[in-house]
Amino acid sequence: MKISSRSALIAALLASAAFATPALAQDDTATAAGSDGDEIIVTAQKREENLQDVPISIKALGTEKLDELNITNFQDYTKQLSSVSFLTVQPGVTTVYMRGVAATAGGAEGNHSGSLPQVGTYLDEQPVTTIGGTLDIHIYDVARIESLSGPQGTLYGASSEAGTIRIITNKPDASGFYGRVDGEVNAVNKGGIGGRLEGVINTPFSESVALRVVGFYQKDAGFIDNVPGTRSFLGGITVNNNAYVEKNYNDVETWGGRAALKVDLDENWTVTPTVLYQDSRSHGFFGSDPSLGDLKVQHFYPEWRKDRFVQGALTIEGKIGSWDVTYAGAYLDRKDSSSSDYTDYAEAYDQLYSSVGGIAGYQYFLNASGNTIDPRQNVLGTDHFKKMSQELRLASPADAPFRIVAGLFFQRQSNAIHQDYRVANLAPELSVNGIPGTLWLTQQHRVDKDYAAFGEASYDFTPNLTLTAGGRLYKYDNSLIGFFGFGRDPAFNQITKATVPNPVWSTFTGVGGCYTTEGLTLRDAQLQGRTEALLPATVDGSPCTNLADVVNGKAVPKRTKDTGFLHRLNLTWKPADNYLLYATWSRGYRPGGINRRATIQPYQADFLTNYEIGWKTTLAPGFRFNGAIYQEDWKKFQFSFLGQNSFTEIHNGPDARIRGIELDTNYHAGGFTLTASGSYTDAKTRRNLCGYDDPTLACTATGPGGEINYISAVAGTRLPITPKFKASATARYEWDTGPTKLHAQGVLAYQGSAASDLRSKVFILALHDPTDPAIAADPTSYYNPAAASGRLQPFTTLDLAFGADIGKVSLEAFVSNVWDERGQLSRFEECGSCGQRPYIVYVRPRTFGVRAGTEF
């Protein structure tokens, strides 16, 4: 089937859905009006409300809908969320965006030293937003997923700048003992065999105490082949990857469980402790190199990732008089470790230095005997992320004309960062000091703290007209300390330069930049003839400290902090039953932070101001149509990119503006249900993005021949990652044949094209040391990263399912991605100079499977 016919098909289906009109959500479980979902209960505003009464653009997927759509992970449910886009390189390393609020370059956003997220993620009452990738929580026995578009700063705070995603689990039930078991087996086209096994048991111990336990195991089959190949470097070195050749290279295993205990202390007070554990092991590489053919890659070192997290949480709910009181506390511990192939980096630099004999002719990759060695790198990394959050809030009676929600919030999150760039047989004196074989080391400790007092007040001027005003007073305090860079031969002296300091002859970055007891860098101390005694390492495992401030002879973390106020103002009008109109003016923010290259200034907070009008209509029972039109102004957005040495840098860029429309529709009649949602997003920069730091945003400098233009992206450039159009539609029909209930379902999803990088120009000297004689670049020379990595191409997928419920047993056969579409989720390069080999992360190829489940 041609792309054009697929586009026509989705257009026809969305059009029919629009005439049959919808809702911004369908939750088939938490309803008070039966199976047609006329009433959908959400808690987006920190109290239980009918979705159609909440003046926010929300999409909600309930338990039954999640099961019908076979949703188990992040990629599954975001297919249904038209305002959500994301950038991913592998499971667990995913950055989420909403409404086009994205300004990344080369995949630099979302790593351990990047900006804090723009989209908040909650598990029940607790935030699980993390540095370095969204938690991909396994979805099973979940009451609903709520997606809140637009700034949610007043109630959800930092990192809910562009929106919030909430995963609400089913709670223990004291009414009776019951459970459920589900299993699946599937086969991926051009890939392997996968499947999953899941179960839940609900056990009451008394009328006031119940336990609910969930367990799961999932195997995602691989479909990328690591094919044989060689790499040759100037100097006569050729290597092959024979030891790592493997079909279906990128499989994933995930297992874990969740337990919740609900204790009703009396008729007003309830205590619910919960624990979540999840362990994911991925193997291989999830990008494909199109130059090698379909779903193939050619890598030369072991590639794997282990991601394990556990969270303990406590929720206490009760009443003081007629006021509701809620306490929510949690502690999250996440450990991940990985091994990555960095051959592309060595290949790129060998080509860059080709005029002087490549790496072998210009640098010093030598063994202990002084012989040239293979310059490739194997990156070994670990992150240990911890997050503690506490929230206490009060809510006045929901049926009063004047209502208040107010509270206090605190969270502290930290990350112990370790990145070891290994070169086999590298001489000890050329390695990072004390770590033979390590070319580059990042050993840092990051802490992000957030304090807030928040509140919203609503007043009903009439039964049909309500004004809501909210605010959040916040303070953030973020810090970073540690070591980054190369080693330094202890015999090297900055004046005599009689020996080689390290393989790349860097005297600024690494041990040469570590602080002495006098507060100077080692390099400057040698040049000035001062003491060379180094301050002790502040982070275990590092040779010394070069990322810090020196205060009174002691290295202390580099810190940035600020306070501020966020607002939300909303006017809601109900001109008639089942019709709601609203207008909102709101603001969200993302905290500032520290750059991990010590010479670069901290980046400041960025802010998103939202102007929105929306409507929610129930035109008939089972027939809803909701939507929103908005403009958002994004001030001095944080821009992440790979700078010198492919090192992530974050700067505050220019402003941007985003305009868009969100529509969502649901029609239900008898056994037939049709739902559709779509979004249009027009996101552009307002001013030029400069290739070098320029607070004036003029993007000019004086060069040998006069004024030089350094514009990386001109004003009016579309922001990357988010397509202009994204839509999905689901049609489902159920019918009875005696004791058997049959169903047939189709899910169609379309995603338009988008840029993978904001920049059209990266100036060569911005990536390399301008004093490096091997570069000898014209100061105006550049390459086009958006063209090098390529645009994310539009794609359409179709999923089909047919099944039966026989009593308490359910059976289903399905095929996802019927057309075996190579839908592009991400495009990226391995390093800032690695334009020779862009990679593409695809949606899973066509997959056939069967599912079975039973209740008891």
C-alpha cells in the first residue's frame, strides 16, 4: 500500500470520527455511568472530578482501554497521545516532549548531565521524573494514564513546564479476593520470538485491610542485525567485529512487580504504602545504519544496558473537619550500567586528521612500549540516581462555591555519574591517572533540589461561571562537582613539555585543569611556578577535582539557584448542561543547572507561558467532542548540543513560540466504539540561534576578513522532534454469540515529518580546539547537522486484533504494524563530529501474536 493511500485512509477515518464526535479521554473503568464511559473520573487537579468538568486539555486511558490497545510501555501509550513526542536511543533512555516544546541537537538532551525534563511523570501521587531518561514503567493493572497538556506549574511544579503524564495504579480492594493472569507470544518480522506473562492478585485481610500484588515478565524480541565489517585507520590498523556479529541483536528482557497495602484506619483516614521494583536488561544497539541495508548495524564492542529501579512510597489520606488532607512521600533508587561502542568517534577523528596522517600521525595512542595501538573506544558507564519527594496538601470541600487546594512540596534528586572511555592497551602514563587504559573519565555528583508552596482557589460566581487563580512560589538549588577529562603524565611540565601529557596532548581538559591547594589549575600553577599540590578528589574514583569552586582552600560544588513565582488563571463557563468553555493563562518552568564543562557558565531556568481556550462537549450519551487552541511563548529556552570533544553543553538560546490545536473525539453506540485524536503544532524560533555564545543574539564576530555571521538557526526555524501533524484513531466492534463475546479492532496512527536537529549550521571551530593546527579550518566553515542526520520521515501504522471472551477467559490474535512500516522515532549520530554515519531508531516491525488471559 502506498503512503498516499495510507494517508487517505487515516484522513477518512479521522473525518468520520469528527462527524461522530468525541472526548479527550475514555476511561472504561473509573466510571459512574456504566460501560459506555459517560462519566470519566480523573484527578488532574488533585481532587476527583468528572473529566468533562475539568478545564484542562486531558487525554485519559483507562484499564479496559489499556488492555484493548495491548499497552505495556511508554512507546505504546504515547502512540495514543497526539500532543506527546519523544526522542529515544534505546529503552530507558527517552526524553519526552509535549506540544512541540523541544530544542535539542544531536541527541544531546536527556543524558545524565543534561537539562532537567520538560514533562513531569507521576506514579500515583509521587513524581518519578528523572535525569537521564524517563522511567519506562511496565503498564499492567493500571487504572488510567492521564496526559495533561500545557504548563502544569502551579500544582506539579518544576519539570512540568510543557505538561504532565500521570500513571494511576489500581488500588487494593477490601471487597473480595480476585485476580487475573495474562500471557502473550509474538513473532517479529525479520526478528525473533518474544512474549510476556503478567498477573495480579487482590487479597483482603479484613473489611479495612487489603493487599494488591502485581508481577510481570516481558521479552521483547530483537530485530536489528549486527553484520560483519571492518574499520581501517591511517597508520595500518584494521579491525573487524567478528566476535560481535549477531542476528536480532537488540532484545530486551524486563521483569518486576508492584505491591500496595491499603489500611483504612477509620472511616476518614487511609494509609497506603506501596513498593515498585523493575529490572530491564537490553542487549545490542537500537539504531539502524541505512547504508548497510534494512535493520542492520556494524558495531565493534559489546553493547548492553541494565536499568534497575525500586521505589517505596507512602500515601496518607484523611479529613480534618470537612477538609481533605493528603500526604505523599516517596524514595526512588535507580541504578543503570551500560557498555557502548564508540568506534565512530575514532573513525571521524581519523578522517578529520587525514592531512597529517590520521590519529596515528597526529596523536599519541601508544602502548607501554611506545607502539601505535587501535584508537577505538569502549564506553563503560554507570549512573546511580536517587530521588526523595514529600508533599502535604489540603483541599476544601469540593461542593462549596469557594474551593481551595494548597500545599507544600520538597524534593531532592541526585546522580552519581561515571563514564569511562576505555582504549585497549593504552599506556598507563597516557591514561587517566591511576586508571590504566582510560582515555577519558567523567566522575561527578549532581544534586537538584526543589522547594515549593502552592495553591489554587476557585470561586463560582454563578453555577455556570467559575474563576480559578493559582500560584506556586518555588526555589531551586542545583549543584555539580567532580572530574572530567583526560589524564596527565606526572612527568609532564607545562613549561618544558618534554613528555606527552596524554594521547590528544590536551593540557586544559582533565588533570591539567584540576585545582591545587592555592586554587589555581595545575596547568596555571606550573606556568606560574607555584605549588603543584592538588586538592583531594571530592568524588570517589576520580584522580582530582576540576569541576568545582574553590572556597577557602576547599573544592565545593558549583551551584546555581533561584526563586520565582508561577501563575495560573482560568475562567470556565458552562452555557448549558454538557457544554463547557474555558480560557487559561498559565506558566511553567524548568530549573537551571550547571554545565559539566567547568569553563562554561551555568544555564538559567527557562519559562513557558500558555494562552489557551478550550471546550468540552457531550453532544449525546456516548458522544463527546473536546478540543483546545493555544499559543505558548518559550523564553530563553535551554539548548543542549554536543560541543568540543562531543561534550554536552547547555546554553540559554533565543525565544520560541508554539501555536497549536488539539482535538479528541469519542463515539459509542451499542457494541461499536470509535475514538480519534489529533494535533497540529506550529513551533518556531523567534530570533536567531547563534553558533557561539552571543548574549545579544546578533550572531556576528569580527574575523580576518571583516564581520562573520555565526547563525546556527535563523529566526523562524521550526523546533525539532515534534511533527506538525499527529493523529490516531481506534475502531472497535463487540458482539455476542451466545456465551461468547467477540470483538474486532483496528488502530490507525499517523505521524508527520520533523527535523531531528534544530541547527542548519555547526561551525567546525566550535567543535574543536581553534589552536589545533591539524584543523586549519576557515572560521566560517560549517556542516549541516539537520541534513547530516536527516529528517524524521512521516509514517502511518495499522494494528489489527480479533478476539473472544468466553466466560472469564479471553483470547486474542493480533498483528501490529500491518504494513511493516519503518516508522522513524529518532535520528542521531554517535558524536558531535560523526556525520559519516547517522542512525535511525525505528518502530517495531510487523509483529504477529496471540494473547490469552483468565480472571479468578
